[in-house]
Amino acid sequence: MPPLLHLAWSAHPGEAVPILERFGDYARFIVAGLVIAGTTLAWLLLGSVTNLVTTPYGRLFSLKLIAVAGLLSLAAVNRRRLVPRLRAQEAGAISALKRSIGSELVVVIVILMVTASFTTFTGPPSG
């Protein structure tokens, strides 16, 4: 995230667009792999969907899922709306992209904090 934010702040919009598009292309596959791995691990650790809401670990994990969904939503807005606006050199596009990437960075920090919390203060449900 910091390199993307740096790119949005320092590059000319015309130079940033191909890099942002390439990043989005790679990220799509990486994120898909992470979602599959995370889903598999969650199933192994939680054992059931009801444990997502009935255990402390599951509730924190659910909070992380909500944050990840928000992060993916922001990324989709960047990819589908803001990068094309930047390509078209629309007024305000670079400012909107900077705000969006900054917001993504904040959400990533929240995800890391929640992850640290549920791995430090609680463990997966037993049995």
C-alpha cells in the first residue's frame, strides 16, 4: 500500500495509470489465493459457521472478514472507477485516488490489529 500511495503522490497521472492497472491485474490473483487460503484455514480453525458468532475467536474473525470486505470494496472502486478517471485525466481523479489508497492503508492497519488481537487474546474454539 505505501508504494501505491507514494506513486499517487509523486507520479504524473499518465505515468501512474499503467502501473496501477498492472498492480490490479496481479493483485486479483494474489487476493483470490489469499481468500481461498483464508477460507480453508477459517474452516479448519472454527469447525462450523455458528462458531463465527458464538465464540470470541469467531467474532473477532468475523470483524476481520468485514474489514477485508471493506478493503476489497475500496480496491474495486479504485480499479473500476478511479483509475479510469485518472486515465481520462478528469479533474479531481488523483485526489480521489490518494484518499482511497490512504483509506485502504487505514483498513489494512485495522485488519492487522484485529488479527493480532484474536491470535494474542483468544484462540480457536476447541472441540
